[in-house]
Amino acid sequence: MREKMGHTTGSSDSEDEEPQIKSEEKITEEMVERMEEKLESAQGDQKNLFLIIFQVDFLSLRLFLFCTSCATRAFHNSSVLFIAIHNDS
């Protein structure tokens, strides 16, 4: 971390390794379980969000197809009506 930031303090590598070992000792099973629960919760939220977005996209596609088919029907009906009027005259 210090090397990334450009700060060097002249400490040896063995001194940098000691805090890492101490921090690993502080991690308890409870902390691991809490982190696993948070991970599972986040994955569940992500899945629900994906399903919501997928559902909205699917409904948007259905609406687009419905509107397109209605416009096509209206166009065909008006052209048939237009042809019928011109054929009668």
C-alpha cells in the first residue's frame, strides 16, 4: 500500500508482514459468518434486481410489439377503406 502511494519509510519487509499476521488472527468465525451472510444477501438482492429489470424489459418489448401490430392493422384497414372508396367512385 505504501509503495502504491509513493511513500517509503525505510521499514523492512518483515515489519510490514507482522501487521498482516496480527490482522489475520483478529478475524473470528463470527466475522466470517457475518460476511458470508452479507454476501448471500447481496447476491439475493442482485438476483431480484436482475429479475425486475428483465421483467420491465420484457414488458417494454411486449408493448412495442403490440403497438406495432396495432399500427400495422390500422394502416391495412385504412388502405383497404381507401381502396374501397376509390373503387366505388
